Amino acid sequence: MSSVKLHWLENRSKGGYVTFGVPWNKGEVTKETVFSVNDENGNGIAYQEKPIAYYPDGSTKWSSYTIKTDSETVAVSYTHLRAHE
């Protein structure tokens, strides 16, 4: 499982609802990718994810997330489902 760690900008209020985007490398995120969002203690955070841009090969270029949290940092983790053989 891979992850991207995010933190609040300096001098910003922490907590509440926040929407942010994550850029992905070509081929890194596909339709088979499963996401999770966790706080700094590893607790799951409910989220809404939406792909907002794609590469020509169909992989996701940018994803938008909306979460509600009081955490100092969050991590977006992902793994890929494997096709049945």
C-alpha cells in the first residue's frame, strides 16, 4: 500500500471540512485503485473522492477529496485490486 501525507498550511484554522486535490503519476491510479484516508493515529476518516483529470491512457491525473477532520495531518493511502486469474 502506498500513501501521500498531507498537512495543514501554516496560520490556518485546523479542523472542520476541507477539500483538497492530489496529483498522481501516469499509470499510478487506475479504476482498480482503492483509497483510504487516515489521521495521524491511523484511524479511518470518512471521505468523498472524485477523479477530476485523466491521462490519455485513462489513468487518473488528479483526484479531489473532501473530508471532515480535526487532525494535524492526514494520509491518503491506496492499493490496487488484482484481476481474478
